[in-house]
Amino acid sequence: MALSYKARRRWSLVVLLLGLPAYIIMAVWLMSFFEERPSTLVEVLIYLGLGVLWAFPLKAIFKGVGQADPDQRD
């Protein structure tokens, strides 16, 4: 079942306002499990990987949200 344009806009807002901060907190929490702090380069690569990883499952929600409503009539 495909989401309507309005539903995708609403869900994208929920994801950005609630889900993304929760994901950032979880990423920092996961990094705290290292015994020693990894080198700066490794730490940056881990954060970059985690920063991109969240977007792949949610790609369908964000697709076309910045465009004009295709169902709206002029």
C-alpha cells in the first residue's frame, strides 16, 4: 500500500523531529561501549556510516516530499 503525498509529508516530519534525534542518541550510546575511544578517523567513519545508514530504510517516505503536491489541482 503506497502512502499518499500528505501522509508521506507527515511521516517525514515525525521522523525528522522525533526519530532522528532518538537515532543520534542511540548512535552516541553505542559508541560509549568501546573500552577505549577509537582514533579520531575511525570515530568519524563510524559516525558517518551511522549517519547515512538511517536514511536507506526511510527512503520511500522522503521521496518527492519537497515537490509540489501531485494530487492538487490548480
